[in-house]
Amino acid sequence: MQDLPPGLIFRAEFLSESEEEELLSFIRTIGFRSFQMHGVTAKRRIKQYGWHYAFGTYQLTRADPIPAEFSNIGARSAELAGVDSADWAEALVTEYA
């Protein structure tokens, strides 16, 4: 593996194969939406959970709660980052075109 950028933590077995398949199955059901950034429709679609950031107005509002399907990722990510998983307040799922 190439040298990683400073601050990037990579874990090859972060998810098991079955966890990955379950997560991908769930992600395929997400209602992604297009969004505008700087007056241009982005070449990706997103779904925000926990908090919604409006790129045009810079406003932060409540969004749909983080789905239970992301609980393993949240707990493991928090552990890697050395923070309490209860503080995990937002998840952004991005689909690139």
C-alpha cells in the first residue's frame, strides 16, 4: 500500500464481507438527492442524516435520524478517532456520478 496522507487511518478489515454486503444493500435503497453548490449542480448526489447542511444558505437544520444500519460504522469510527460514539451526530452518504 502506498504511503497514506497524514491523518488517514486505513483498516482493511473494518467491515466483514457480510457486513459490507448488508450495508451496500441498504445504501441501494437510499433516496439520494442532487444539490447545488456555488450555483452548479454537483456531479454527485447525497443523503444527509442527523443534520442537513444547506450548501446555498450555509444553514444547518435537523435531518432524518442516522439509520441503525450505520451503527457499526459509527461505533468503530468513534473508537478509531478516540471519541464517544454517542457524540456521532451526522452521517453523509455520497453517490458519485
